Amino acid sequence: MKENAYSPYKVAFFLLICLTTIFVSCKKDNNGHSGAPIISRVRTVSKDSLLKSVVTRVNLDSNKVADQIKQVAFDSTVTSGRLNGLYAIVGNNLATTSQVFFNGMSAYFNPALLTDKSIIIAIPANAPWGAGQTNKITIVTRYGQTDFNFAIQQPPATITSITPLAGSPGDVITLTGTNFNGVSSIRFDNVEAKIVGATDTQLKVSVPAGVVQAYIYVTTPGGTVKSPTAFGFKYLVYDDALANGWWVGGWNGGDKPDFSNTTPVKRGSHSIAVTYSGGFAGFQIGNGGGTISLADKSAIKLSIYGGAGSDGHVVRIMVMGADKDGKQATGDNDGVVVTLKKGEWTDFTIPLTSFGTRPVVLEQLRIQELSGISSPETIYIDDIGFI
């Protein structure tokens, strides 16, 4: 007997296939959400008020600037973000998000801060930024992925060193650090300086006229940063002349220094020529009152040039003074031993904590020959001061 083409078994099987197809095609996640992800905007996570302060630096005259503060309406929507900054990605169909990328860098997010409408997430600290980047957020979900235009802001620059720490107007100094991309301004306090050369990690700048002591400010698209130490000296002992009120001592041939030597010089027009005529001789100067405070100073800085026969010889630099209780902080053997280099200047920056109990009142400076020479030896000293 021939089987009926429309038997109950075939009909039931056909209906089962149709229902399964419909179920799979319409299947949703456990939260009832489906569809490709959509990003509508990115916003900051918190806003404390409806107004925010915007600070704009304005020029008052050639030597002064001021910060002008305006209150403007707060809009939490942003088109760019900073490294480590916390943001909300707002949209639809985000509940099944498995990955988020900033310029191709995968970012961690807490699943507890994920909803169908938003993702709370921090931009990774090492996310790439700058020229050549896609400037995209990419979201991957169970049902697809999407890109959204979003730039990562340049982080603030950092200044790690200034070389040299002192200079005359027109001298070119080097700032070393990070994130100098797009530098637009370098100031010595409020005095604008000429940028001679720039890379992402090094800036060369000409010292402006009239600068003796100043912090250096570098402005980039990441903002304005201040150098951790000041250029120049907080207190200058000798540049082209010995500071007023200082006396000259010395022993074993270190007692007749020439403070008007004209060659070699580190900076300016003069240096100090000290000729040691005997071993363990000492160059010695004092301030004649012990009233110069070192409490706000962190180090002594000076430059020494080794004359003929001095290569590899050593001298001891001593900062003599009283401690915070008024007692003698340093003795005859307290100091820092440094090695001379023949025919070149060496800059020394020595923390005050290196000299016995830290002196807070300055009384004397000594530079003692320690190589035990048997014939005269000349060294040259320039730019003595405290920073």
C-alpha cells in the first residue's frame, strides 16, 4: 500500500523544522537583547554641577600673564579622552559586549558595569595616541561589532632633566622628558623662550635675556607642565664675581685663587683659577656671618675644569654649616669626593644630605686636593651656587 504524502508524521516533522528555524533566528540573550551594537556617544562618568570652570591664560603685558576663569555650561559628551580616564560608552545592544578596543588596544571592563545601554570603562594607560592612530573605539558583541570615532588625548609632558642647570642669555640648554609632541611654548617663569629644536623626548631652548633663576614651563596639546627644579640658582655664590660679604681663606697653596681668570670659563667672562702647590691643599671661602639659609635649598651645584696634570685626580667638596639646632653640622672630613677630568668642564650637583648632618645655615665652602700632589696643579671653578 502506498504511503500518504501528507501523513501526520511528515506534517509534524515539517512543523518542528519550521519552529526550530524561527526560534534560532529570533533567539536573544538571557537579558532579552539582540542586534548589532550601536554607539551613540561617549560621556564623562560624573558631573558635579551644571557649570564648569574654564581657565584661559591671557597676556597682560610683555612680562606678565594671568589666568582668566569663565563659567560655562557643562556637557558631559566628549569626542576624546585621556589615558586612565573613566568614561561611559552610550548606545544600544551592548549587553553582550565581550571586547572593547581603543585604537586597537584591548581595554578591561567590569561586567557589573555593563548594561544594554552603556559600558563604564577606563582608557588603558598604555593605549596608543597621536599621529597614525585610527582614533576609533571598537566594540565586539555576540551579535557583531561596531566602530566609533573617538580620539585619545595627548598626555601631559614630563620634564625629567635640565642640562645644564645654569646658563647665560642666548645659551642653548636641553630639556629631557616625555610627550613633547606638538610643543607650542616654553617659558622661564613668565618670559617666553625661543625653541631651537624639538623631538618627542628632547627640547633645545635658548635662555631668554634677564633670567637668573626661574622654573621652566612647557606647553603642548597635553597641557602646561612645570619643571621639577628651577633653572639657575636659588643662591649664587660665584658667577663672574664672588658674592658680596664673602671672605677668602685656604691653605697649602689654595689660598691665592684668581677670581678674575678669563680662560677657560664655563659661562660668562670669568672663572676661579686655584693653583694647589702642595698635596691636600684647600680652596676655602666663607660668607662672614653664617646667615645664609639652606633650609629651602636641596643641593650645591658647581662646575670644575681640570688643568694640566689633573686627569684622574680627586678633590673633596665640602659644604660647612650649622644644623637645624644651631650645632656644627659638618666636620673637616665631611664632603663628597669627585674625580677631575683634564681639559673639560664637569658639572656637579650634590644633594645637601651628602654633607654630614644636613646643614641648614651656610658658613663655608671648601675644595680640598686629595691626590697628594708633589708639583703645582691648577683647577678652574665656575658657577657655584645652590638650587
